[in-house]
Amino acid sequence: TVPAAPMAIPLVHFLEHCTASGARARLIELESDVAFRNNPSVRSAGLRELRQLIAEHPVDPVLLSAVEDYIREYFGTARVRFRSSSNTEDLSDFNGAGLYTSVSGQLGDESRAIDDAIRLVWASLYLRRAYDERRYYSIDESSVAMGVLVHPAFLSERANGVVISRNILQPARRQTYLNIQT
């Protein structure tokens, strides 16, 4: 089943935010640095910098207003969930599901501000585990982007996750993978 009245924040808004915040240009600089590519500590620091650039730059006010208006109309002041949805999660040879962060937001609750929730999901594209997985699978970072799915939150939810019950590339292999985010 599909949650009631879901909405999506398309990839283009992430791309525009990364350009405006300087994160896109900084990523290009970082990836040209041998130390960033080869030293995990340097890479961690660089990725932290990218997340900070994304997190500190204001969300486009037109986008934020549209998202808040939608939430107000369909969910009122109820808590909503902002689910990560990168364009690299369901590739034929790579499944990045579960690598990113999903968070809750709520109109009128400063501790769950809508703009903060959007930026946190966007910034999670550059978590080290996610970046390193994409790098391992030779995913071109210039083609990577983050969308966001917004739907009602399930208040009793203690964790969310992804279960992969079989590998479509190796269907005879009987293994189950479970990735849980708390």
C-alpha cells in the first residue's frame, strides 16, 4: 500500500541546492585531490564539509513554501516523514537502498523544522558509507542526486529499513540482507 497523500521533492531541487551552496563545486575539487581519493580520514573530513555546506545553505524559499503548503493542506500539523530516495538506489548492478538518512518533520515544531529535514536528507547523500559504496561500484558522482518522498509519519515507528530477500543477479544464492536505520 502507498501512504496517504505522498509527495515527492524532485532531484532538480537537490541539484540546484548543491550548486547554490557550493557543495557541487567543492565535490569536484575534493575528487581531484589524491589525498581525498586515497586517505579515508581526508575523505571523511571532505564529505563532512559537503554535508555542512548543504545543511547550512537555506532551502529555496519558493520550494520550502510549496512543501509547507502541501503538508499543511494534506497533513495539518501532524508529523511527516522525509524519506531519502537517491537516483542510484535501484541500478541494475548497484542497490544503495538503506545507505541514506530519513527523518521526520513537523510544522510548528522547531526541533523538527521542515527545511532542516529536507537538508538533512539531501546531505546524507555524502555520508561516508554511501559515498564509499558508490565509489566501490564506480558510480559517477556527477550523475548522483537525492530526491525526497514525504508522507505521514508512523509515530510508533522505531526504525525503518530495507530487506533484500534475494539477489536478482544471483537468484540461486539464498541469503537475506537487512539494513535498519533507527
